Amino acid sequence: MPAFEHIIADRYLKTHRKGAFVRTMVRFARGGTALGVFAMVVTLAVMNGFREEIQATLFSATAHFTVFNLGGDIPDTEGTLRTIRTVPGVQAASPIRLEKGLLRRPGSEMPPETVVVKAVDPASAHGTSSIFDSMSPVPIERMQEGEIVLGKELAQRLGLRAGDPVALAVFRLELGLGGQQPKVAAFKVAGTFYSHSSEYDKAWAFIHLADATRLARSEGRAEMIEVRAQGIDSIETVKGRVLTKLGPAYRATDLRESNRALFAALTVEKWAFAAILSLIVLVAAFNIVASLVLLVTEKRRDLGVLLALGATPKQIQRLFELQGLRIGAVGTAWGLGVSVPLCLVLDRFKLLKLPAAVYDFITYMPFRLKLLDILLVAAFPLLVSWLAARYPAKKAGALDPVDALRAE
């Protein structure tokens, strides 16, 4: 008869005639549970936000994944591109080459800057990389052979503007009058880009793919092909389809694999913080135990009467277990009711700004809620509350009605 336990539990929790100390303990238990739930939801939302922002930043300058040939340069670049673009889920594909070099302004006494040189196909590069959204004064599609695009910080440090000449020495040796020398080529600055990440803005440069193939003497072959899927969540699926289509001579990698340690650390950090903050809920559980033990002592005579009138020990036990669950449920509802709307508002309007000196690629504190995280946070205090109520509930169910009435 569940209605019996519900009625008695509700009556015990809402009575105001006596038991003020017990009511105070119950309020502390609810408040502690609410505080723990609030802290866990906010922490998980912040950690999810930072993970997503870091992932989005990593994929802004490069595509979702890169395909390469185990034997070196891709033999039939155009044919391979056509094959990849026919794979379901592929949004765009573009050939690239990567070089490392030294960049210097002619006539300048400043030391050369070490740069990562990425050779791209201007016609298709924008489809795989959002870093070109910020390119100025001309779009990447208008970049010509012999031109170079620099990061905004790199251009400012060298004092370069659009139209200025620049010398680029790539780390590919060729035989000269003085022996083995690096290859040097002259370029004209076509524009700059700004990615909000110093890693790219101060050390990356883009040139035309035709210029890179001449420097490498690769006869027009690309070194790799960048591929953008329909979304980050579909990378693994699309990557598998592409490799199946191309055959065993090809492999693919993405920045999540090369930064696996970083993302693993973020995951461990997320759940470590959540576990530490869950101790607040565990402390609140002691208040639940204490309040129910005091309530059993206070209602000893009432329980004896109920047992004498025919209530079973199991019903009395369920009565106090239900009280513990109600205390935890109210605290959980309070915590979720405050934390979830707060996270949505803070993330929607970007209210908490971050100093640029700390995070140059994240301008505000991101709060990203995940349904699974919310469900886990909601289930944890309910489980703790039920377990905390088990001990006083068993004690109440084990009362001897004769002893209880005689003691009164």
C-alpha cells in the first residue's frame, strides 16, 4: 500500500508543531545537496565548453582529417581528389603540402622568423579551412602564384603589409656554388589572416600549391589531401569510408589523434573535478542520516502505534527511505533549477569574459550542457540519499512496538 508510506512521509516532513531541530537538519541536507548539484553541473558545463572551444580552434586552421599515401606524395592527386569527393559525408577536399622555413623581409636587419609553410589550392582551400574567413584584403580564392599569406601577428612583427616583398627559405637543400644550400624563393604578401590563436597567427604562412610543388620538384603532386566532413562527430565514420574507397596504400589522421594526450587530460580533469565536488553531496548525506535518526527517535511512540495497528516493518522502512529520497529530490531540483538556466544564459550571452593574455582563442567562459551529464548529476544525489536513508529506515523497521509504547 504505497499511499500509506507517502502520506506518513509527507506528514513527517511538513509538520510544524514540533521537531524544529529535525526540520533544520532537513533544510541543511536539502541545501547541501542543491549546492553539490549546482557545483557539479557548472563544472561539467565549463569543462565541456573548453573542450569544444579547443577542438573548434584546432579544426579552424586545418580540415577535419588529412589523407596521405604511405609511399610519399600522392601519385594521382586529381584522381584521388575526385574519389574522395564522391564519398558520402565528405563536404570538401583540398590538396596541400607542408614545409618548414625561414621568413625574412629583404633589407631588414631583423633575424628571420621560423614559419610553418602550408601550400594550398586557392580554389578549394576555403572549403576545408575556416581560417580563411578572416583573410584580408583579398579572399584566398584570388591568391596567385608567387604570393604568400601571413598570420596577422607574424606580419606585424616583420612590419609587412599587402604588396610587400618577402624572402622564404625552405628546409630543402639544393646544390649551389657554396655547396648544399636551402632553397630560397621570393614572394609578395597577398594578405593576412587572424585566427585568434597565436600558434597560427605568429608562425603560419600560406603559399600557392604550384609554388610548393616547384620547390619540392614533385611534378604537381600533393603531399596530402585535407578533408572536411559534415561535422566533427562524423569524422571517424567519414574517415573509414574514405580509406575503404582509396585502399590499403592510404592512411588518415586528424588533430584529435595527434593531440590525444590533451583531450584525454581534459576528460580526466572533467570527471576529477566532478568527483571532488560530489563530496558536497556526500556531506549532505550525513545530514540526511542525522535528521532521519533524530526523526526515528522523536517519532518512536508513533511508530510503535503504527506497528501495533498492523503496519509491517517493511512499510515503516520504506516510509523512511521515501523521506530520504524526497530530501535528495528536493535538493536536486533546487540545484538543477538554478544551475541549468544559469549556464544557458551565461553561454548564450557570453557574460563572463576572459582576459586575452590568458586565452587568446577563447574570449569568454563557455558553458556547454550535455544531457547525459545532467542525467548523471541528477541520479547521483538520489542514489546517495536513498543509501543514506537505509540505516535509519532499518532501525525504524526493527522497532518492537511493545518496547516503544512502554518507553512512553
